[in-house]
Amino acid sequence: MIEIKNLHKSYKMGSNSLHVLKGINFSVEEGELVAIMGSSGSGKSTLLNILGMLDELDEGSYDLDGVPIKNLNETKAANYRNKFLGFVFQSFNLINYKSAMENVALPLYYQRVGRKERQEKALKYLDQVGLKEWAEHLPSELSGGQKQRVAIARAMAAEPKVLLADEPTGALDSKTSYEVMDLIQKINDQGNTILIVTHEPDIADMCKRIVHLKDGIILEDKKIKQVRASEYV
Amino acid sequence: MRFIFDSNTWQEIFGSISKNKTRTVITVIGVLWGIFIYIALAGSAQGLNNGFDKAFKTVAMNSMFVWPQSTSMPHDGFKTGRQMDLRLNDVSTIQNRIQEVQYIAPRIRQGDGGPNSEPVYTVKGQKSGNYGLYGDYPVYTKIATKKIYDGGRFINEEDIEQARKVIVIGERVQQELFEKDEDPIGAYIRVGTVYFQVVGVHKLANGVSFDSDSDMFIPFTTHRKLYNTGDLVSYLCIAAYDDVDVVKVEKDIKALLRSTKRVHPDDERAFGSFNLGEAFGRTMDFAFGLTFMSLIVGIATILAGVIGIGNILLISVKERTKELGVRRALGATPSEVRNLIVLESVFLTLIAGVLGIILGAGVLSAINAFTKDVDFPYTNPTVPIPYVLGALVIMVVLGTLIGLIPAQRAVSIKPIDALREE
């Protein structure tokens, strides 16, 4: 699904250049649930941004579902993001003046799906995350865990190839974190490919594979026995 | 252009502006005020224009008066200070010699020829009053339109030929001498020592008028017989043809009079004159200037309002950095984001514009209702449709252009920067 070869990325900071990713080789199969771990400055967010086509790579190659991702203009990147990727952010990033359902329907809007179908799909995904009754509520009326579940429903609504989650539990307490992880695991069980950036070991243990980043290189890449979040809920 | 007609686009825009109510209202007020000022000013200028038009409609626009004064230069053996006079034969002289003249109405005012012009004591039954009295020819109505009440008429040719003792009275004369439900037509009133039959009541024309509502008109020939004024004339009302230069005609007439009366050719004081065409032209220049100024001021105000919209949208783009970043991450292309902001700008401008036009029209009609019965040159204040459409087009164009600034700002935000955790 994801194929990365010899990925380099550096940022210019004034006259200095900061080499963040120093040759990453990494691939993800369909249906995997991968945790990308590392302390701050390890390059895990940069990697996720490149995977999410929010940032460009300097060197190396990145293939997503067989499509080479290189030298995209903004419009093309937007179309690919819409088609291939779903995003979940630490701070949810729901649009505060749109109801839960409208938030979920937004990626479908950019896919030019009709209004009726959009609402039906949005309701379907809200139902999957257990928030069908909250469809008409604004994000300000939802708890943190509920917001993240709406965000997950939104990321899923476009039926992406890969779900990218950047610290999805970073702003949540442990109990809610486990609920969210339970949801992510269930989505993964349905065969969806998910990448999670996290620095919490217990969250990483709930994935099927952990990739450790340190100083821009992969320190360790191992498959693990998944801990089911439902045990803690 | 597809996105403009896409109902989804409008749902997005409508969602965004209806969920940010305060911002929307403040933004709208800026442009609304601008277009309101524009409509109110342009409409008022038009109303004033119409008012002037109406005021001048009662008289021939290219008309003038000429009256005798006294000489200020010695000439041809005469001393300075010689009193001039006008006589009926001057009328035919002018008519014969000056082609541009269409009508000449000689008038005599009671008292001219005597020591003073003075009102005449008039009696009807128990009631009486003092009113101005004029000897007139029918042609006078060609120059100054007279509205005659139902059933009445102005002096006609037969009145002149037979020197009939008929009289046209003013509205106020009727009110003061007659009972409310009394028909004045056919009644007799005593003017001075002589009884006249009333043949008409003239209504005071709104706007420019040569006469007051207390003036009375009798046939010129009757007047000259009664007061023994011969062919003496108080002044001449002259109307030139529509397409001639009235100022030149005025000069020609005075020059002609000077030469026939043996006055020094450069003696400007011998005959006085007043040129209505010139005065009218000046008024119309003023009205035009006013219209022009109102357009400039209005458009400048609209511009200020639209800039206000741009300003607020710029702030709102900054506020919505994260939202726009999310939209980009969810697959919005840069042009979709740009269109969203620009269309928001145009939409707000249009809403504000239409509201402003409605409000402006309301205020204009209110002013119209208030000034209807007031003696003020202000009639039917309207804004021509091309002006309104022009303003709308200007607003849409400006709204688009000004919207492009925040839209460009929105597009230049990278989704990654927008989403970076603070």
C-alpha cells in the first residue's frame, strides 16, 4: 500500500539546514495498523506529513497504492489527499460552526457527492462511531472523545486507502483514549490500513506493528502482538 | 464557472456566513451604508432635477422680459436720464425684424402710465380686497401657461376685439371674494368703478410663475380704454424658438429698441431685461453638478464599504486559518478555497447592496411623501435603473477584486502550517 525508499527531508532554518529524515525505507501492507513512535524531534510528524502529502520529500521515492507521489501541484495533492487519505488530528480540527454530520460530510463535498448521499453516508459513519444521536450537535457540544470519534468518522467518510492519525489520543484522558483506540482497532479489523503517530507506549501496543524513529532514521521496526483496547474499556 | 451554479457551493457559503452572524452583519452594514448613501444621493439629485423641470414647465424656457428704464448716456441731442417707454408698435417692429422671436405678449400693469402701479380695490357683494390688475393678450398663455379652473377660460381674441369687460381672477381672489360653494364663473365683480364678468379662475402654478394668485387679467384693449393708457406697454414677455440662442436674441432685441428709440448703442441701462433661459440653464447646470457629485460621493462610499468587506474577510481568513487548513487536508483544492472566499465576498456585497437599495428607495419615497405638498422643487426622486445596475456591477466587480486579497492569503496558507499544533 505504502512504499517509501530512501526518504530524505531537511528544513532550512535561516542559514542552517536541519536534516530531519535521513534515509527512511519503509513499507506498509494493506490492512496493517502501524504505530510510528519516537520522541519529539525524531521526525515522526514530518514523516506523517510527507505520507499525508502535506509536505514534500527532498529525496527518495514514495508510492501510494502504486501511484508515485512526486512533484504534485497543490490541486493534484488535494485530489490525491481526498481520494487516498483520511486524517485524524490531535486537536480534532472539526469545523466549529458545522454540526457533527456536516463535518463528517465535508470530504464527500470535495468529492462532489450529492447532498442527499452525503448526509446518508455521514450518518452511516456517525452510526459506526456510535454518535448517530449527536449528528445535529455542534463540536462545542461534544466531549473530547466524542469529537475525536466524529473526526474519525470524517476521516473514514471518504473511504480512504490509508488513515493517518497524528497523536489521536494526545488530548484525551486514558479512558477516552482507549475508547478511541478501540474504535480504531475495529476500523482496522474491517481491513482498513491505519498509521498512528504516538509517543505513548500503551497506545502503540494496541497496534500490530511499531516503527521506532530516532534522529531521522528507523531504529526498530517490529511486529507485535496486539493488545485489544476493549480489555480496558 | 461551474461552481457558481452548484447548490453545494452555496450551501457552503451560506453555512459559513450564517454561522458567523456578527461578522456577517458588520460586514454587510459597511456596504449597505455605502449603497444607501449612493441611492439616497442619486435619488435626491434626480428629485431636485425633476423638481426644477416641473417648476420651469409652467413657463416657456427660452423666454425673457424686456422693460423700459431711463437712458444713462446722452445721444442724438437728448440728455441723459430720458425716460424710455414701450408701445404696441414696438411689438410689431420686433416681430418683423427679429426672426428668432416666436411670441411676444405685451402687458400693461394697472397704474403704469399713471404715477404708480398699484393694486385695485375690488368688490363683490359684502367682500372686498386689493388686487393687481393686468391688461393682457391671449398670446400671454403661450409664454406662461395658465391653469384655468373647470368651466373657465382665459382672455380670447374676441374679448380683445370688442374690449369686453371680462376678467380672469386668481385663486386667492376667488377665495376672498366668493363663498366656498359659489361658482365664480359668470359672476360680476366691481374692479375700481367698473363691473367685470368673471370668465375664469387661474390656479397658481407650482414653481416658477410670473404672476401671483391674487393677480387679475383683463383684455389689453379694455384696460387701455378704462385707464386711458393708449398704446403704452409696461413690459414685453418674449418667447424665442426652441433651438435659438436666447442670450443673443435678448441682445438683438435691446439693440433694436435702442436704435428705434434713438438711444446710444452702448447704453445698457435704457432697457432692462431678464432672461429666463439663462437662469434656467444655470439652475440645470447646478442640478447636473449635484447629480455628478452625488454619483462620485456614492461610488466612493460604496468603495469604502467594499474595502471594509475585504478588510473583515482578511481578518476572518486569519481566524479561519485552521478551518481552511482542514478543508485543504480533506481535499479542497486551492481554487476551491479561493472561490469560497471570493464568493463569500461577492455574496455579502450583493446582499448588502440589495438591502441598501431597498432601504434607499424606502427613504426616497418617504422624503417624496413629505415634500409632496411643500413648495420645494423636489419631485419623484428616482434612481435610473442603469445607475442601480451600474452600482450593482461595480459592487460585484469590486467585491470580487477585494475578495481576491483574502482569498490569495487563504490559498497561500499551507495546510501543514495551518494544522501545526500551537
